[in-house]
Amino acid sequence: MKDDALYGRFFTFWPRVKGFVLDTVYPENAVCRSCGKISEGGVLCKECRERLRNDGFTMAWDREELDPGLPVYILRPHTGVARQMVLRLKHSAEKCVAEELAGLLQPVPEYVGFPPETIVTWVPMPKGRRQERCIDHGQVLAEAAAECLGLQCKQLLDRLETKDKAQATLGRDAREANLQHAFRPAVKEIRHPVLLVDDVLTTGTTARRCADALREAGATEITVLAFTRALPGGPGD
Ligand SMILES: [Zn+2]
């Protein structure tokens, strides 16, 4: 095994071991997943939870058009505790972190309406990274979001690329090339509205390519939901 692969496994495995050990030692006082302090039994300490709720709240449920007919809702800027939580989820795929992030969906404003037959889905991880991490953090987040919104969650996309080039490290053109034909529908036919959940939106290329694949299976009503939005000049990880 290559050194970097070994390091990658350790890097993704260690936070889970640490969290488990600390949660066992301090069952009533879990560790804050953002700042590392002992929290009062929650995923976040009181201060970090308030910051997650309030920092960038003015951006909650902001609507943009990625392409004509492809709206995206944003919940928070990709900074501070929200960014920490997204990174944490990427590396550990902890369900409790996903559920904390899903809490940002509430309250859902009146102008946002998802028909009850809407299917929530996610951007599947590249195969190599999924094997390394055993679990797809996108799925964990989509399931938490679906539960929060009272909608069904289902895998609608497969990922074809095996080259594991992390999108966050690439420029816009390279992202386009890396993702061309990367996705295909995982089901024969899609006849219901789709809510595509993604953790962080940077250029929107990934969401566009996923929408292309969903349309191939017949989806006509696609909405993207991004928990955080990378800001110009800010980190896009
Ligand atoms: Zn904290």
C-alpha cells in the first residue's frame, strides 16, 4: 500500500476512533465536532451551535439559477462552523454531523415548496474514495435532509469515473473535463421531481453534470440543495 493511501485511511479513520473513544469516556458530555471542546451532550458545543445557526443566516434558502430551469438553494456560506461541519462530514461521514447540518433546513420558508413525491438524491463519490472511506458522506447527508423534509431518499445516480481527482483542487476548466460523462442514471426512468443534495457548491459544475444524467432518465423537475456556498476567493474544499 502506498504511503499516501495509508495516510488517507488513517486520516479518515482516526476522527471516528477519537470521537468514539471520547463519546465513550464522556457519554454525557460529547466532544464538539467543530472546536473540540467538551460539549453538553451534543455534536456541537452551545457556542458553535449558535454560530452554525446564526453566522450567514441571511443566506439561508438563497435561490440562484445554475442554468435556466436548474435552481439551487443555498443554506450557508462555506465559512466558519458550517465549513468545519462539512469538512468533518467529508472525512468521517458521521450521521450525527449530517443530522446537525440537516437542522439548518428548518424553518423551510413558505416560498420553497417540494411536492411530497419528490425524491432526494446525492452526488455519488468516486469509487476509489468510497472504497477507502467505506461510506458515502453525500448519501448520509441526503438521508438526513430527506428525513428532515419528510421526503423519500433514493440513489438515482452512478459515478463512472475511477480517477480520483478531488474536484476542490481543480480549476473550472479542469473540473469540466474531469466530470464530463462522469455520471449516469442509476435507475431506468425518473418520473418525479428530484432534489439533489450536495454539501458544498463551488462552480456548480458537478451539480450541472448530475442534472444532465438525471434528465437522461427523464427527470424534468430538478432542484439542487447545497448546504454551503464557496465564496469568491474563499476556500472551496
Ligand atoms: Zn464548539
